[in-house]
Amino acid sequence: MKRMNGARILENKELVSEIYEMVLFSKEIAAIAKAGQFLNIYCNVPGRILPRPISISQIHREEGTVTIVYSVVGKGTKALSQMVMGEEIQVMGPLGNGFMIQEECAHPIIIGGGIGTPPLLELAKQLQGNVAVYLGFRRNPILVEAFEKIGAKVYVATEDGMDGVKGNVMDILREKNPKVDMVYSCGPKPMLRAIAQWAEEKGVKAQVSMEERMACGIGACVGCTCKTSTDKKQVMNKRVCKDGPVFWSNEVIWHD
């Protein structure tokens, strides 16, 4: 079992309305974390025992830090947003499997949606910026400059049309029709389902990081299952926290 670590908050700032970026100092976590993994954050709210699973956005091994980006959606994350530099927080992780970088692929693309965007930033860094990034948001894009800073070409769509192309991320993909031999993606399930179909039509493999509600984060409670199928067409319930959160898109059963 993963053990609990104490981490010190170095920074906790609001990126856009109700979305925050927190930098945590923990040499133990930074030393072994991978792109696509997540942390269980204990928010110190009285009466609330369950942690909040939050994806790792950036890893700085030499500095001993990891960065997370989270949305304020309840009492736990509200309390998290009010913590300040120097405070200690309890963290379990890193958890999950993370992305499987395919070094032989010459034309990878990254596709993110909303709060599913942050875990893709570390992945883009590990791909050394040699990647096109397609991001979709309802409004108020995040981390666009961070992706551009590492050399990635970024395309943005927003539903309100105030930034980038008006529409969703699939609209950009259809318009640009990029050359691609590997897809890495994270975001809401409807978007991932559309990406899986698009990748299948293109004849390319896609990795999808699933967003599901979690309780324990270590596979014990079986509360975050995802239906998958094997090569022999056998249906299996896999645990998003333990077996994922990253899966090959063609193993996920998208329709019940």
C-alpha cells in the first residue's frame, strides 16, 4: 500500500475563477511520480475522511516538487484553496499507472478538455514539446502559455467563443485533420468517447485518462470501476484508481 506523506505548500494561486494551482514540496513523491498519475489529497475538513484525487500537472525532480491543478467543487477543495504557503498537508501517492510514452511515434498529439488538461502538461514536457496540443474549454482556458513555453503548438476551442475557436475540441480536430500516430487524452467521458471513435477512424492508438469519482484511491473499495473488454471479448470491470486512470481507448466499453 502507498504510504502517507507530509507535503509542504510552496504556492497556492488561482489561475482563473475557481481553478487553483498548488505547488507541493515532497522529495519522495517527486522522485517517483509519472505523467498521468494522481495524488490523494487530505483537505483537513472536519467530518470528511475521504481524500480528493487530484492529477499531477508538473514534476520537478531536482527541486523535489510536484504541481497540482484543481477545481473548487465542494467543501474539501474549498478548504484546499484557502491553504497558504508554508502549511503542511497530508498526501498519498503517486497513485495510478500514468501515461505510457510511445517513443517510436513521430506524430503524437495531446487532447485535453477542461480540468482534464493539467495532467497532460507533464506529458507534453516529457515529449519534449514535440507535440501538437488540442484543448477544449467551456470558457477561460488554462495552462495554454505553459504548453507554449515548452514548445508545443497549441490549438484552443471554447464554447463561449471568447478564446480560440468557438466550439469544442473535436471541431478543431476535424478542421485541422492532423497527421497523427498516437493520441494521449484526458477530459470528460463524452469527449473521450468521441476521441476514441475519431482515433479508430484514423486507425491510430489512443490513450485515455478516465475521470471517475473515487473513494479510497488504491483499489480496495472498487468504487470507481470502468467496463473494459479483452481481446477475447470478455467484459471486465477495472478500477480506474488502480488499473488506470489511463487505458487504451479500444479496451474501454463506451456504451452500456
